Amino acid sequence: MEPNQSKSTAANGRWSGYYRLLQARMKELIREPEVIFWVFIFPLLLAFGLGIAFRNKPEDKIAVVIVNGPRALQVQQLLQKSAQGRSIHADVLDEAIANDKFRLGAYALVIVPQDSGVQYRFDPARPESVQARVQVDDALQSASGRQDVVKTSTVSSSEPGARYIDFLIPGLLGMNLMNSGMWGIGFALVEMRQRKLLKRFVATPMRRSDFLMALTSSRLVLMIIELGLLLGFGILVFHMRVAGKFAAILLVSALGAISFGGLGLLTASRAQKIESVSGLINLVMMPMWIFSGVFFSYERFPAIIHPFIKALPLTALNDSLRAIILQGASLSSQALPIAVLAIWGGVSFALALRWFRWS
Amino acid sequence: MSVAILCRDLRKTYDGKVDAVRGIDLCIPAGECFGLLGPNGAGKTTTIEILEGLLAPTSGTVEILGMTWREHERGLREWLGISLQETRLSEKLTVRETLTLFASFYREPASIDGVMEELSLTEKADAWVGKLSGGQKQRLAVATALVGNPRILFLDEPTTGLDPQSRRQLWDIVRQFQKRGGTILLTTHYMDEAERLCDRLAIIDHGKTIAEGSPAELIERLGGHHVLEIAVSGNGTAGDALWKSLPGVQSIRHDEDIISLQVHEPHETIPALLAAVQQHGSKLEHLTTRQASLEDVFVQLTGRHLREE
């Protein structure tokens, strides 16, 4: 009665399905060149590009332009011989060109020499423009013989840990964990559903929990590689200093990866088409792209929305990664953001498992 | 003989509106190859997916190997091999990796090398699934069902879109499985497939069984094993009454200009037919004779062709 398949191999154990699912998933990922690029190469390129663009220059000269006219050269000489002359670079150009280049950001300030004195044209919305006006005015006044009443001195302080690149790398790490969790789990699942592969899997004795665990595990393996690459890159290329414990960084990153995996699972729990899930994923990620402080601090947003921003999972992840990496904070001091992440992850997983459609 | 698949008064209504299945009863003994034959949209896939435990019926009962899906899902899955209509397996895995993955889900899987050998996939063992031809992909789909060492094989439209050679290869695979004692349930809209492969079949239309039996029985029920197809011109007033009066004619069907007569013995009917045509001053434009097929059964029962859109 029972069909005799010629050679039956040894019986499979409890975890063989999980192990083979994870293995298959990793092989598929490695064989997809786009995945390698977006997950591993792109964040490094981004860090490199932004790190270069916003590097702390040894001597950050302020570029200003003097409108050509009878007194232009006189003003230029005054600026050069002033005490601040080293940090001001002044060009002389015709008015139209000068205004044009000011508008494009090549110059922070336009100086228009007048019969007696000068007129400044600056943009109060641009910090460097405001600063240039103060500095240039200071330089012109002192070079023309103004006596300062208070004697002051300055010491420069620019340590690793306080630079833009130091701020950026933990933010990129958080963003990358969000991206790869949402796309790597959400998108992958809907694609498999659309191809009827999910339905085919549940037509076997495969444990559904094994499948979801394997998918999440594959993200954790990628997470470890991403983490190593980004931190290693920061340390080697930008001499970043990691103040916190590596185990703490790993733990928070893993929690972040799982939490965003849960969010990805929830986003993908019912969508039938990859087009619709792409829209959903972008919709879910959009507020975090804007508010969660990846590229700049969310302190710039009005204080009234800070509680909302801090409740977002990416904000929690970024804040806690920055605290651990840059300030050496202990895990216990990060209880609040860790709780936020855990709640997002837990609630998402619970809802996703309730709503999830296998076919 | 034990029963492999049993269902009673199976009904499925989608969204409370569309009646896909409207009362199907099946009793398939172990070791049989049973076919669900019907046009597209007849409810074949819905029926087979309910039997596979992938869809819940709106009402009716299902027993597979004497067990119900509600109580024995995991155990049953160990015994079933399923090939769905158009599953797209992961393109970046090789044939061997795909089969290794599917085998890992079963407690006692078949040998992967053995299955690849049987389905002529050994040569392609290390090729990516994305690089396979349509026939190879379909064989791989069946291989993923066989690798679990099943007792029952469910195949939903296994040869749709395949070239004749690949179809015959798949038929051989099904016969091999049956020889080892396996039970097969397959759906098809190819009557030749149903006729050659199935021990018994149910013809399904609009969610209902309209005929059930072995291919020979079903054809027998037509009343005639042979079909005479004729076309006449001239005094075309010769009505059905004339054809009906010819010896051995069981039934008549019009298909555009062609008139099909179901007959018992062509050698008795043909001379009488020729004489009658001459007598009426008509001209015979066309005359062929062939064996009756399941297609004729379907047309007689529904008035439509199997492959009509």
C-alpha cells in the first residue's frame, strides 16, 4: 500500500527545516547583486560622501565677495591685514555676478562698498551668512582702528565624538537596519506570496514559525555584517572612537533589526502585490526618514512634537546607538529607548501573526 | 480497499457571492489515478485546494486517508505531495538546493538523488531554477511533491503549457508513482490526458460533477463509440429526422457546417448515409470517421467544448 521510494534517507530532525530555510535564504541573498549593493556598499558610500562633504576643515575660511567699484580694493586690503584676515577669503566681482554666486551659496556675504563705509547683504536664514557678517564687520572695524574694551582669548576644541561623521555613522546604522528589515522581510514576503511560494510551503509539513524565524535570522546575520562594516569604516577612514561596549552595540542593533523585521512583517501581512507593499513600506518609513534624526538632530523640530518623535522606533534606535557608541552609555541607561523598540517589535509581531496570510 | 480521498457535498462560496463549488462528492480508493476534468473556471482548482487542506470549504466534509484536516493537519501533510498551479520557485537556488529545502520539511523524505534521477533532473542538479525550461520547471514542481515520499499526489494542471514530449514525460512519472502504490488526484482540461492517464474521472462544470466513471464507461454512455462527421450541400433541407432514421445513429450534433453522428457501427451507417444523400439530390462535401472521445462526452453533456473560452 505505502509507496516504496527506492532509497529513503535518514529521518530529519526537529530543526532541519529551519536550518535549510535559513541556508536557502542566505544563498538567495548572496546571489542577488542588488542586495549586496544596497545593504553593504550603499551605506558606506553615503557615509563616505557625507563625511567628506561635512568634514571639519583645518581652517574653515569664510568666503565673501566685494562688489567691484572704486573702493573695492581698499576694502579687500583692509580685510586682509585685519587680525581675522586669515579666516576670511574675499573676492572682488561685478555686482550681478556677485549676487548670483551669493544666491547659489558660493559666498556667504556680499559687501557693497559705499561712499562712506560699506553695506552688507546677507541671508538671516543661512547660519554661515550670519556668522560671516559678524566676522567681516569685526575685521573691518578693528582693522580701521577700533579699540576693544574687553580682552578675550580663545582655545579651539574639536575632538572625535563631536564631529558630524561621528553623529552620522550611528544614524546610518539605524537607518540601514530599518531599510533592510522593512524591505528584506516585508518586500521578500509579499514577493513570495505573489509567486505562490508561501502557499506551496504551507502545503508541506513545514512549521510556519520556523519559516518566520529563519527569515528573521537571515536579517540578524546581515545585521552583524552591516554593523561591522559601518563601524569599521568609521574607525578606519574617519578615526571614529567607539566609546561604548561592543556587546551593548550588538544587542541594541539586534533588537532594532528584530523590531523592524516585525514592522516589515506587519506591513506585509496581507498585501498581495509587490506594488502595494512598496507603497506601504515607504509610507511607514517616511516619518522616520524625516523625524528620527538620521542626518541631523531632531532637536531642530519644535519641542512640542518631540514626544511623538521619541516614540518612533528609529528615533529610539538612533538615540540609543549614539549614546552607546559616542558617549559610552551603559545598557541600563538606555532602558527607555530599548523599551520603545521592544514594544514596537512585540506589538508588530503579535498583530502580524494574527493577520498574516499565507496565500 | 481503503479510501484515500473522500468528500461529501463540498461547497465553496467566495465572499458570499461566487459559488465556485456547488456540491461535489468524491470517493477515491487508494492506488487509483483520479482526474477532475473540466473547462477553465469550472471549480477544479478550488476543489483540489479544499482537498489539499489549503482552503476551507463553506460546507461539506473532507477525509484524507481517513483523517480530517482539522484534527490531523501536520500528520496529513507528511503523507501528501502537492504541486500547485503555477508556483514560481526561487530562481536563484539550484535544483538540488530546492529539493534539499523541501525534503528538510518532512520527517522521512525520499532520496534527493533518487527523485532527480526519476524525473530526469540529474543533469540539471546544479543549474539555477531560473535557467530551466518550462518542462524542467514543471518536473521540478512535481519533484518537490515527490521528495516528501508521499502516499497521495495532488497535481493541479500539471501539463498546462507544456510541449508534447514534456507532457508524455510527466505522464510516465505519474504512472511510475502509481505503480509503487501511490494515489493520484489531478486536474486537467486536456481530455487526452484524462483519457490516457486516469483510471476514473469526474467531469466538472459550473462547480458540479456532471458525470463520473472510467473514460471507457463515460464514452460508452454516449451510446456510440464512433463519430461520423459529414458536411452536405445542395438541397440542404435534409433535417435531423433523416439522419436519425439511418441505422445505428444514437445522437446528432451540429457544429457550424459539420454534422456529427454518434454511431455504433460505421460500416452499417455509411452505405445507408450515402444512399440517403443521393436520394435527396444533395452532395456530400466531407466525410470522416473517428473514435468518440471525452470531448464528445463533454459536448453532449453541456453543449459546449472543453476548451471554449
